Amino acid sequence: MTLGIVSLNVGTPVTVEYQGKDLSTGIYKQPVDGPLFLSTVNFAGDGQADLVNHGGVDKAVCAYPYEHYAYWENSLGKQLPYATFGENLTLRGMLEDRVCIGDMYRVGDAVVQISQPRYPCFKLSQKLGVKDMPVRVLNTGYSGFYFRVLEEGDVRADSSVTKLESHAAGATVLEVLRMMKDGRKDEQGLNRMLELDVLSVSLKTQFGKWLEALQSRTD
């Protein structure tokens, strides 16, 4: 399958209303042509509101597969513009059950590496007006994923995407997402996750705590 950028998207946080309260969110991004400089923390002109759960070196770039848009448009009964899921890169040919943690790609002048799945949160519900949107995303596995940046550089909407290296462990984004969803009692699976040296630090910490709690109950 041919890899490529369908849309390059950035935006800074905005304040919206959610359940009667003000909510600051960076999910409202807009397509741009570029070029944009991609640093180790984000694209120029991009920003996140919740810096605990978004952004940082392990979540510098949020990516979402273009192929899922048809499913969601049919499921939700409306057209969805690119960047609907708050992604920086809407990508062709990179589905969650095919790409793996640690896989490396050249995107424009930059080199990036998949670091973890994107775990859906309530801000998707706010944006799309669908209360159970995070659950729908988890049930489908259509989550998207994050890149860390190994080499900084410029990226355009028409930049090429080239796979440079497959990680030897072969742990797909979907496999890790399933562990994030249902892995609290899966000792074997948690051990496999902790062996992934390229998995994001925050996620390895989370899995480590789960494993410690699981083992303490069985001692």
C-alpha cells in the first residue's frame, strides 16, 4: 500500500463549552500546506492544552489513518473534514493493525518513530457531539498513534512518506491499544509491553504499575 500524507494539520488551543463549562483543547486543528518545521516536541504553529496527556517528546506528532474516515462518515451520518480527530498528519497506508511500535519513517525532511497508540478521550465527544465516541474508537481499534521525532526537519502537505525500518518486536499499534484497554490482568502481555524499549515512557510506566499491582495480588 502506498504511504503518503493526505492532510497536514496544526492548531493552537481554543476554549469551547463542554457540559456547561469552559474547556481548553488543542483538538481543533486546520489543514495547511506548509512547509512547517517539525521539532522534537511539535510542528511549528501547533500546540496542546493538556500537557499531561498530550504533547512532549513521545507524543510530538499525532497521526490518524485516512482510511478510517469513510467508516466514521457512514457511522456518524455526516461528512468529516481532515483533522477531525485532532491529528497533525492524516496518513494513507498506515493502519493500526499493520504498523508497529518502533517503526521508523522519513516524512519530508524529518525522521519519526511510532511511540504509542493514541488513546481516545472525552474531547472527541465534545467535538463530534457523540457521547460514546471514545468507546466507539476503542471498540473499532481506529485510534491513530503518536510519533516521536528522531531527526527534525520541514514537512509539507505534499511531502513523501518512506518507511526506513521495521522494529524487530513486531508489536502493532492495535496490540498495544488492546493492552491499554484490557491489559490490567494480562501478566504475559504486560511483560511483553515492558520489553519494548521504544514504547513511550509514560505508557511503560503505566504498564509497570499494572504489572506490580497484579503480582502483588498473586504473591
